[in-house]
Amino acid sequence: MVRPATLKDLPWMVAVLDQPYFRAYGLTPESARRLLERALREGEVYGAGEPLKALAWYCPKGGFGQGYLRLLAVAEGAQGQGLGTALMGFLLPQGLRFVLAEKENTKALAFYGRFGFQVAGELPGFVRPERTEVILWRP
């Protein structure tokens, strides 16, 4: 169910990020395309579902030299189908230790908590001036 994403998946990945939550962060389809092209060059990007309905941008040496989840997204309408859980199940054995989530995103915080992630601190204005990100780590 989980596989490495490729440039052929780019249209699907852009569609996954085309939802109100990411638009609130200023992400447009064009900026999402540029971000995902960079992700494919610099990190490890995985997808779940056929066609792709969820994606994860994983950086093996991203957070304090440890595995960092840069982005996890599940398409609207595909949430609650186990795709995010499948991606986490794939990444945890690879050394995933850190993730950021918006402080107000209680669903994300609960989701990561189910995998043993704990709050390690907060980063006000780190991604957007009006938002606070929570640093989560898995001991």
C-alpha cells in the first residue's frame, strides 16, 4: 500500500495538498508543485493509495540528525481510511522520531500521540506568523 512517490505522481500529490488546511498556510497548486518537486529531490517521499491519496515527506537526518516527518497529508474524502496510519507504520521502523503539528490541530496531535509521540516544545511563528507549531518526538 505504501510506495516511493515519483515525478509521475506529482499531479496526484498536488491534488492531495489542494485542501483548505494547506491553503490556510498559503499553499497554492503552483507552490505545492514546487514544494513537492523539491521534496522529491531532497528527501524521501512516499505515497499510499492508488491513485495516490496520501503522501509523506520524510527526511532521515532531518531533526537533530534523526528521522523527521516534514509533511503528512491525506486527501479530503480519503481521511479515516487508514492511509496515514499505513504511512506512519512504514516510516516508524525507518527511524522517524520528530514531527511538527499546528497547536490548534487537535486531530493531528491525537493522531501522532497514538504512535507514541510526545510534546517536546512549541515554535510560535515558525511556519506562519499567526500560527504555533508543536514539536513532537518519539523517545
